Amino acid sequence: MQLREMLAVLLQELIAALRDADQLDSMCAVTVYPGTAVPVDYVGGDGCMGMAWVRHTGSNPSVAFPSADVSVDNCVSTLAHSIEVGIIRPAPIPESDGMNVELPDALTHMNSALDLADDMMLMKAAIQRAAKSIDFVILGGYVPNGPEGGAVGGTWSLTVGDDDDG
């Protein structure tokens, strides 16, 4: 299985997990993103109540998966690919009428934190289902993100690989 297929499997399972949790319709984007960052500034605009993604974050040659092969002529080695799976949603933000500012209350913040905990487990379940189709999967850590720019969420990191990467 090539990297492009592994990304597609992970996305397919993320979509299925969001659908099963009745969360898919609230997302304005669920895709594989290219590059070094996800455009999280979509969240909160024009009814966007969240984004979910899979993103390739790097690769290295590997003989003993997932360790990097640093030997001479390592270009024939199998590849280990680093992947990010993430969900981000609007963060609780202060409301203003131009003169007065009303901060979100403690319950609003707590509900946001609990929703993020649910998202973390939803992504883990999607990764576990995808792992049934991918030969090598090592689940890394979950890291919360935000609140920044009116968005809050988190990402799982994982490393994937396959014997026939070449």
C-alpha cells in the first residue's frame, strides 16, 4: 500500500467515525490537506462548526520500522510516514456589543473541553479501524491545539508504513 492509499483509508475511516457520531454535517471541510499547515481560520465563519483532516507531515527511510535508516545507500529502504489526524472547532470567545464584553462562562468552557475529549476518542477509533488495512501503524500522542484565532481542537500523530512502499 502506497502513502496515497494510506491517507485515503485514514480519511475514509475519519469520515465514517464522524458520520457515526452524527458530526459529519457540522463540518465545513473533511479532507486530506497538503503542506505544512491546515487553514484553521475557516472554523466559525459562514456556519463552519468544525474541520477534520488527515495530513502527511514527513517521511524517512526505514529498515527497522519506524526508525530512520541513516546508512549509506538508504534510498532502497522502505519508508515510514508521519501522519496527522485532526479535528478543530470554534472556541468559546467573548461577545461584545461595542461597549461591553461578556466572557464565556465556565460551563461553556467545560462543554468545549468535553467535546474535544469526544473528538480525541472519535479520531482514535477512526485510526484503529484504518489500522486494519495498513500493515504498520504506530499511534503517537494526542496534542490539543488552541484556542487561537477562535478555534480549538487537537491532533493525533501516527507513523505508518508498508513492506511494498518502494
